[in-house]
Amino acid sequence: MDRKILLSVVPFLLWNHNASSAAFDTCPYTAFLMQDKQTNVYGVNLLTGAYQTLQTDIGQTGNLNAAGYNETDNFIYAFNTTRKKVVKVGNDFKATDLSVTGLPDSPFYVGDVANNTYYLYRSGLYKIPLDENAPDFLVANKLEGSDNSMKLTDFAFHPADGNIYAVDNKQGHLYRINPTDGSKVILGNAGVTGTFGAAYFEASGKFYFSRNQDGIIFTIDISDPDNIDTTAVQFAAGPKSGLNDGVRCASAPVEIDSIDLGDAPDSYQTSVDNNGARHDLNNNSLFLGGVAPDSEAVVGTSDDETGTDDEDGVIITPLQSGEQALISVTANKAGGFLNAWIDWNQDGDFADSDEQISTGQPLAAGMNSLLINVPNSVTAGDTWARFRLSSAETLPAFGGAPDGEVEDYAVTLESAQLSTASYGPFTAAFEDSWPREGDYDLNDVVMRYQIEIKTDQTNDTRLVKISGDLQALGADYRNGFGIHLPSLSRSAVNENEIIFVRNGSIDTDSPLEAGQGNVVLIISDDLTADTQSSCRFHRTRENCQESEKFSFSITLPLVDGIQSSSLPAAPFDPFIFAVDGFHHGEGTSVGRGLEIHLDDFEPTQLGNASLELMGNYDDRSDSGLGSLYRTGNGLPWGFILTESWTHPLEQVDMLQAYPRFFDYCTKGDHVDWFTQGKRVSQHLYGLE
């Protein structure tokens, strides 16, 4: 939901172009940030951390620091640390030297103004009267006995109680400093440390301070100085800084204008008053989905009730306990980072340790995919998810962001008790010279995979998951790899909810092959391209050993009513096929139509070319007998084993490596043909 909340506040800046270094016309609500060796001046929106450049020429050389806003004359006073001069800064941010006496020959980095007096801190507190009628006008006086032990880089005056407040850089103590004698009181610990180079107050008594190294703006509520929770709260993602100082008119409120908020209940920190997730819309060009976030002038209404419904950037597959879910997030352009949460335990916040599902993930323009694991512990019910896109890399679930968008979604968790049946691992091995026998090393494609089938209490199959790793690719020909689920109709799959992962990355293309009546999954349409091996033959030669380079996982959600008894038996029907534009030897067809299956499995509906080749060259398939993809002596071009199996070296005949394999294939003898005592280790990859 987006809201534009308008307050009757002082305008951002009223410029006077006809006068040099004139006073500000009134107390501005903008926080000013002076930074860099040669000072540039920025305006910072403390609510969101958004900033803009206000001045790149301060009219003199040097770094301005220790700045404070004087509400008596509406000028800024600062210290030029390069030239070691006190300066006066007007509404054009041009600096003019002042003839201050009594200061040591040292740079000052900590300062503020109150009651027409400029205060500086360096190993003690100095005060400089700014009243032209005062007898000690512009004469610096160090308060003898003032505390000199504080490690500070900025402080600020409270708008009401007359004291100075600061957070110690090294220890994180919140100090209250008495401007009369320079003494300090430790009020407690803020819980954060760092170089806090900019400190501000606003009219209500809220204290703001930003950390240089990451730009985070923290707050401590000092609206009641006698009752302070000193723990700092992260408030907004501001700009990183260096050689910097913050200055602000403490009597002005913080502007609330043109921001994007979420839709979740306020227990999730949604409202401004609750430090809710909010994004600055001024000059914003980064957003989720295809509709830019709009602004609303009516507080308390959802984005669906006024303006434009802009919650269009996220699609979430079902969130089932113990399962993976796929989230598609669309960004209008590159350059943003995604932070996201789901309230798994439904307790009304995103504060639990496992609830952040994306941390600073860079997004490309268009659709991006996020694969998440739903905890086993979730219970069925409705909950909320929050997605934040911003140029700020890391954001919490609350607080301000300088740009981007927040989208909240009501989601449903499912916790149906599913039974899991696991099968495998299976090892499928193929000789790709079919219909010729070739070198018969059966290592042209070796794929190891396992299957999980989940059923509910009514014995309906809810999903099928297949995952595996390529063990070898010892092929001169170009092969793809697929798995056919005979007798399972393609329409039985909820295609929009498939989760397809290859080499650890989500593949947004559906693995379901078009033009097939049954489920046919194309795991790779070109294993050579997907593997990108540096060896001519992947994992089949001892002089070129490599780690596994191709893996996959497919989760297939099924429509309701698919009984487990109607599923084909594991391990289904793995097969290889010719890559489009390539053949498997002279006289064979070119491309996808050439399929090589396990013995006695028929080609798929797109494997018509294989039917035409059967019975040619060395193949002696006989469809009438149900004997397919076999040689005249009964050897298969593809086989599967429910074991981890060591494949032969390149161009080593299978029967040399496993002499009993022939008896097993032709007679059914020696079912343990692959065991250690019946193999010839010197002919096997990885065994010598």
C-alpha cells in the first residue's frame, strides 16, 4: 500500500538568488549532510534515507564540519577543518569566515548551536557567543573541568531540555552533556558502535544519528528526557559518509511525504508511527512488477481502495511444510536488491531467525526466481510475506529506504501430512552409437538420480521429485537427456507450479516437453553445452579427472485425484536423444527425433525417427516381442542399475570392464555382475 501523508511543515528550502549567504527564511525540516574533503552539501530525508545534492561549491576551500543550526538568526555555523576557521553558512550554502579568537590551532569535528551560542568539542567543551551585542562575541571559552574522555564525531542539542546528546563511537554509550559545565552522564548503552558522524534532533525530541561506514540512520526516543530507552533502533538506510557532519533545525518536525508503505497488519511494522517499511517515491525509478507505486492522500486506506493496485511484482507457488517453493519476483530494471520475509510461525512479525528468505539478492530486469525451503514445522494457516526492492543492499523488514518499493502479500501455509516414498539412487548408462554398437563403453551418458513420491492420506499423489547428477559424458555425439513417465498424462501436472533447478540455478523454462501426451521431462537439451567440460570426454579418462559439472532437480506438483497406483513405476523411462542439428552417425536422422532408451522401452511420441531406424545396422529390435534397443546377441544400448556404479574408461568395452554383464543381459545370470569380485578395476574410471 502506498500513502502520501502531508503535514503542515516548513517548505524544503526557500532560496534567495539575489542575495549572497542570506539567512534561511525559516526553520527547514531537511537534515543537511556536509561531507568530503572539499565539502559537498546534501539534503537527507531522515524518514527514508533518500538524499539529494544541494551544493557542490561552498565558496571556499576545505571540509566543513562540527555544524549547527542557529534558530536565532537562521544561519548554519561550522568549522572549516582544512583552514581551521569558524564559518557562517547561509541558505545558498556559501561559507564566510568569522573572526573567532580563543580556539587552539586544531581542527574541530564535533559541534552544534543552541541559544545563539556555538559549541565545539575537542578534549573538552568550548562555547562561542554568536550575539553581536555580547561583550565576548566570537570569543571562544573552554569550560574548565569539562569531560574530555568522550569518543565523539558529532552531537546535537535537544530542542526542549537544553542538553547535548551524543553516542560514543567505541563503546556505544548514550551521553547527556551539560552545556553549562561540560560534564556528562551515561544514560545507558545504545547497543551499536561505529563512527557516528552526523547527529540530529527533531521537534518531538527524537534523536537521530547515522553511521558513516554503512549509512544506517538510528534513532533513540528522547521525547521524555526523564524516561529514556537508550537502545538504538534502526530507522532508515541513508548514504554512506566520510569526513562528514550533520546539521538540522531541531525545532522542525521530520517531513512525511510521498512514501510507499506495505499492506500487512501493523504488528509487522507497517505504519510510519511503528517504524514501518517505507520507501521514498521522490525521483524513484525502481519498483516491483510492471506498475510503479502510487501515492495516496488518505491515511488508513489500502492501495486496493484508492490509486492503482500496484502489488503485481511477486508470484508464490504453494507453501507446503517441508517442501520447496518457487517465488518469481519481477523488477522493472536492474540495479536493485531484494530483501524478503515470510512469517512462518504466524506470530505477527518477521523477527524470527528463519523468516528472512532473501538477503540482499541482486535482481535483473524482468522476472527473477527464488527457491526457498518451507520449514517442516509450519502449521496450516494464513500469514504474511514482505518483499522489499531498493538500491540499499541490506534492509530489515522495517524502517526507511531511499527508493524502491515494498509489497506485502497474504499467503497460506499448508501442512497436510504427506507420506514420502523414496526410490534410488538409480544409475542410467547409455551407448550413443545406436543403431550401431560402437565402442560399447556405455559411458557416453551416465546419469545418477533419485525419485521421491509424496502422497496424502487419501493416497493421492501430491508431487513427484526427481533429482540427479551427471556422472560421465564420454560422447563424441551431442546428446540431450530426458525422463519419460509412461501412462502419466501431461495434463496431470500443475505446470505453473513446477520447480526446475539446474546447476543450482532456477530454470524458468518448463521442463515439460510440448507435443507429448504423457509427461516427458527434458532435463537437458544439450549436455555438452550444459556441462562445459574442459576435457574432450567428461569423467571418462584418468588423465582428465573433473568434479561433477551438471546437476538437476525437478519438483512436479500433480493435480488432485492422481492415485499413486496410476503412476508409472520408478525409475520411469530415462533416455538420451540427438541434439537439434546433429546426428549420431552416417545414415541416422538429424536432431531430436533420434532417441535411445533403456532396453525394451518404446520411444516417446516425438521419437518417430528412432522407430524408422530400428532393425538397421546392429539393432535387432522386435516390437512384436517387446524387445527394443538390443543387439542381435541381446546387449542393450542403455541399462539402469539401482546401485552406485563405476563406469568404464573411455573406449573400454563394457564386457572387458564387467565380463559377467553379458551373462546377466542374455541369461539373467550373475545379478551381482557389478560387484568388486566380478569387475576389472583397471578398466574403470577412478579405480585402479
